[in-house]
Amino acid sequence: MTFGITNATALEILDSRGRPTLSVTVELSDGSSGVAGVPSGASTGSREAVELRDGDPARFSGGGVLTAVNHVNTEIAEHLRGRTWESLADLDRSLQALDGTQNKARLGANAIVGVSMATARALAASAAQPLFEWLPSVGQSPRLPVPCFNVLNGGVHAPNALDFQELMISPLGAPSIAEAVRAGAEIYAALRKRLAADGHATGLGDEGGFAPDLAEPEEVLAVIVAAITDAGYTPGRDGVAIALDPAASEFATADGTYRVNGQTLTSDDMIDRYAAMIDAYPIWSIEDGLGEADHDGWQRLTARLGERIQIVGDDNFCTNPAIIAAAIDDHIANAALIKLNQIGTVTETLEAMAVCQRAGYGQMISHRSGETPDSFIADLAVATGCGQLKTGAPARGERVAKYNRLLEISVARPDLPYGPPSR
Ligand code: PGA
Ligand code: ZN
């Protein structure tokens, strides 16, 4: 399926935090087109592909993306118009080569990933297929993923005193995606009620979860378990379980210890604490439980808890196939978080998932804390059959766009199974 591109254009838009990002449109020679909104993280891994910002203090405190926009509108558009393309992978490889750096720093990963996503959409339109049917599989058959609703926010995503960044609820035992979304929304409402009744603020963090002034992770876990019960659901893997993303790189200190609610903890203290949390609360997955530089700590964490729960690498993996392959050899984690803009093309994202798949590592597809209404990741999660998608609270337009897309897909394809794949 060769194709030609007649144009690629970008404009500067705002993301859900009110910061600039890109909207990219790609037009094919058969008249089909695709549009993509580019996400943007706040707790980023140091080895992520580079998000190009203008650095002009006169605009958006340096956060403008007009340089990246200009790269799409000029150099990238000229490059894309110049030849016939064999596949999305062919185009993605060529964009990598055009950029010429290891980490997409010259043209900007935000420019490149927008072009890659918009091209995928245009190719799906050209094939008259929904995106989830057009996207290539990575060896797992399509399924509707378990949504991981981030109902309580801390860390760099909220101004409260909570060091842990994300506390999520996952309706693992729901019979369908529709019932899973309903459970998420009902528990979210129950949590708001309970927090308000206890005199806590019910303002929201960046991903739409509540951001009360609670600082002790265990205290928050207890409130969430109570809200699950309040809403009439069963806490646990047969009902609604809990996933954590402490994003520990953000509270790791220079001497290798961790600061949690004013206490100083070693890696082994952290691992002991997680073990106790797993005993006391229905936790099925922990992402970034330790900092990205704590290689030995990650090995001990995986050896100690990897048989009991999912251990997910995010900041330390950066959706990078080579980094993940090395981590697999080193027995670090048993799953990877998957974010398109961390690596910068759809093709490399699929490669990272394939590396995981071959090693029996789980894959959780993820939004970023700065989002647009673009629901590409919902289609990606279904197409790849990875069985897990985290995309924030069951509230706020940019988050529910993804969950609502899963509902649409489930109605169009009632034959698709729901839930995590059995490994
Ligand atoms: P980010 O957070 O998008 O701000 O990086 C998400 C995560 O850490 O998983
Ligand atoms: Zn994370």
C-alpha cells in the first residue's frame, strides 16, 4: 500500500493545562486526511524524546511550540511531499533519519509524533477503516482494555502534600467496558462525597482526580477502598482493584533515598512499605515505585514483588525498545508504560510493545498529564490488545474522550473481549 502525501500542517493549540502544544494535519494524495493532538508530560523521564519548546520568555514563559510548528509546516512537509511511501513504518523511519539525532531533539518529538499519529489516522481514513482496525497488531488479538481511572492526584500533578502522584482504580472484574466505565464514575462520585463529608477539599489535580490535603499514602488508600465499597463494588481483583503510580523519581533525593510525607526512606524501606501496602490493600499494579536511576533497587523490587503484582516501568523505560530490552535482560519490572510522545513515532511505540510482548511483559498504554481531546490511545489500546489503558479520571473532557471512545468501539464491535490478557 504505497501512498503519497500532499501536505502536512501544524498549529499551536492549548493543552488541558493551558500550555501550548501542536495540532497536526496530514493530507494524502487520495484526498484522505488525519488530525492529531500532541500530549505533553510533567513528570518526564530523563531519556524521553525531546519535546521542543521555543524558550522565548516573551511567549508562554518560554513554553511556546512555534519552532516545532514551523518544522512541520516547512522542512517536514517538504520532505513528506517529495516521494512515495511504502508504509507508516517507512515514513516514521524517514522522519527519524531527517531529524538526525538519537532523541528527536532537532525537529522535536512533539512535531514528529504529531505527524506520525496524523498519518496513521489519514491512512485509516484512506482504507475506510476505524483507527483501531487499521493499526497493526503486536501479536495479541484486539480487546477492550481495563481502564485505570486516576481518582486521586498528588506529586507534581497537584498542589497538595501527597508525594505519590497517581492512585488509580481498575475494574478488573467488570463484565464489560461499559460496566467498567460505570464503576469508575460511580466510585469517583462516592469518593467525592466521602472526601467532602470528611471535610477535605474536592478540587482536582491535572489528570482530573481529587487532590485533598492528605499526605500519607496509606490514608488515601483506605479512603479509596471505602469509596469502592460505598459505591457497591467489591475491592479486589474480582471487582475493583487499585493501581499506583507513585512516580518516585519526583521524590527521590540526590543521595538515593526517598522523601515520603517528611520521612526519609531507603530503597529497601520503600520496598518493605509497598509489600505492606499490598498485604493491606487490593493493589494489583505499581508503576515507578522507585526512581529511574535506582537500577539495583528496581531489581530488588521486581524480585520481591514481581510474582505478586504488576511492576511497571515508566520514567526508566521511556517507551524505548532498546531500553526496555536491556531492562528485560536485567530482570527489571514485568510491564512497561507505553506513551507515544516518550519515543516519538507510532512505529517505535509498536516496537516497544512488541519487545514487551515477546518477553511476557505487560503493557499499559497511557495518556500524559497535559492532554487534548485526541483519543488515539484508546484505538491503540484496542488494536494492540494489551488490555490496559490509563487515561486519568472519569471526568474532564480530555480524559473522558478516551473512555468514551472505548464505549463507541465496544458498540461497533460487540464481539471484542474486555479485560487484561491472560499471560
Ligand atoms: P506525566 O505523568 O504525563 O506528567 O509524565 C504521567 C505518568 O507519570 O505516568
Ligand atoms: Zn508514570
